[in-house]
Amino acid sequence: MDKNVEQRHCLKFCVLSEISCAEARKMLQKAYGPATISKTRAYEWYKAFKDGREIVDDLHRSGLN
């Protein structure tokens, strides 16, 4: 599994567990070190899951391979 997708699963779990995004990000940094997704990306995904998004994969965009 892609490390970014793994981290999205972790963020989704944190949302469901009512763990703050800041705390979730600290846990990701501890677990993934330099491979941790950016702070901006973590907050974007956290908000998406909090707003009800279920899917952790990127949405297919036309024109991209």
C-alpha cells in the first residue's frame, strides 16, 4: 500500500476517534518520519474525512495517467 494512502487511513481513524488533527499529525510524524505527508495535506484530508468523505484513495481525474 502507498505510504500516502496508509496515512490517509490513519487520519480517517483519528477523525472517527475524535483525535485532533494536530495530535494525528504528531503521530504520523512519529510513525513515518521524513515520509510524513505535509501539514497542509494532512489538514486537507482530515477536514475531508470530518466532512463525511469515506474514500481514502485519490479521485480519478480525467486527463491523467
